[in-house]
Amino acid sequence: MRKIFILICAAAIFIAGCSNEPPVSVSTEKVLAVKDFLSLTYEGTISPSSELKIFSPVSGKVMEKYIEDDADISERQMLFKVDSLEAHSNFLQAKRELAETMTALAKALVENDSSAPELQRQVEEKKALVQKLEEESARGIIYAPKAGRLAKIAPLGSPVKENETLLATIGNINPVAVDVELSAAESKILSSSPDLKISVKLSDGTTYNHNGTFKDGAILFENPDELLHFGSAAQVVIDNIKIPNALLINEKAVKNNGAENFVYINKNGNAAVKKIQLGDKLGTYFVVKDGLTADDIVITDGFENLREGSPLNVNDK
């Protein structure tokens, strides 16, 4: 009898020891079941609509800037002069040498000096060189391809690379666009949602008093009073996105082991692993094609010490 009692006690101690794993602090979210419509939030930046990017046609530095930031400009207005210091120096040197040779030629002609023919030949050569360098320099003068409002202007003296460096953008101040990252799938869903309600919250926390539109892949807002300024941060909220009968999970919940996607769920206070198949990404959510139900609660934070079966301390607010 004593032996049985000792075995029971040992078993109890063993079980107690196994249950001594400290709970892992995690955050969780319920799987989002969308019946008809979805609301998504995006972080974006206000920019010109119908934006046209201007790249430097030559390498060098911005030697001259003929406009101010956020200026309204007309078509063919001069914007920048881009050149290399070496090319600029060569052009000035060639002009000086031409002037000196022309002075020497004039003096030789007056004095009927025999060096006049040679000096005349040098003048013609130096004129051709100056014209060549001037034409090359003219390639670095950038004109506005259309009228509009300038933004993202390169600073004076900044280095540029041919056809790579963005000098400025030109676009419309009314309406303005809000740049957000949209996938092809998101654009397709938004385009097929006829009753979208789009609002924008500004950096000071206020909500702009005009609703936006989604057109040709861009989010646009009327800006008659120019209250929306290029480069300002903005939070866009899009309501009434039509996506019937979908399950979505926060992107923070998704893990990948190289071959498949999986999530941890809260199963009766313990962590359990579920393999999942994902569909399109919508904002900060993934569409779940298989592996979860609307009743599942996924873990979104606290993965460092998490494993299958770990007891959970859910600290959701």
C-alpha cells in the first residue's frame, strides 16, 4: 500500500512538473468574417494627380535651379541646369581661349603679321569647339514638358545620373492624389466596388471635408482650397469594399517555414498550429482560402517563445 502511495505521489509530482511551463504572453485577433463589405485603412502621401516625372537627361550636378519648391509653372518654362563641374570648366576655358585667339588675330591683321592665317584657322577651330560644348551644355537645361504644380524638387548642387535621377514631378493641385501601395488584386477589387466611400485623415488628426474617388488605379480628392499639400502624410479609409463571404486575418499572424504558410491559434488557452492557404492581400489582411474558420482566434504577437501546446497569457486590451 505504501508503495502504491509513493507511485501516486511521484506521478502527481511529474504531472505538476510538466505543467510548470510558464504561459507565453501573446496578442490575438479573431478571424475577420466578411459577409458583404469591408473597410480598409492605408497610410499614404499626398502628391500631384496626373503626375509626370522629370529625370535628368545628363549626369553631373544641379548647377542652376530656376524655380521654387511647389511652384506653379507653365509649359516650356526653364526649370534646371544640370552639368558637371569639369564640363562647365571646359566650356568657360574654351570661351576664354577663343576670345584670346580672336584678339591676337585682330592684332595680326592690323599689323599685317604673317601669323594671321594660322590664327584664323585656330579661331575657326575654337569656335567649333565652343559651339560643341555649348550644345552639350544645352542638353542639361531642363524645360517643363507641361503646365502644373512642381513637387519633389532636387536641391541645388545635388549629384544626378543620366536618366536615373528624379529632378521633379509635375502634376495637378486640384484634384490631388494620395499615394498608397495597392496590389493588382486590391485595385481590381476597388474597381469592382461601385459604392466606395473614401475619406482621408490628415497628419493633425482632422478628417478632410471632401470624399475621394478611385479612378484608373488612383485615389483622388478635390482640392479647391489647396488644403492638401504635396508630401504631407495622410491616412486613407476606404469603406464599402465589395468582397462577399471572405475570411481575413491580420498579416502579422502569418508565418512561413519555406514550404507552407501557417498560424498559431488560441485553442482552449494553449497554442496550436494550423496550416493555411492564402489568397489576395488586402491592406494589412490576407484572404484565407483554407485552414481556418470564422470561430478561430489567431495569435498576432509574442512568437519568440511560442511552440505547439504552449500555455497562453492573452494580453489583448
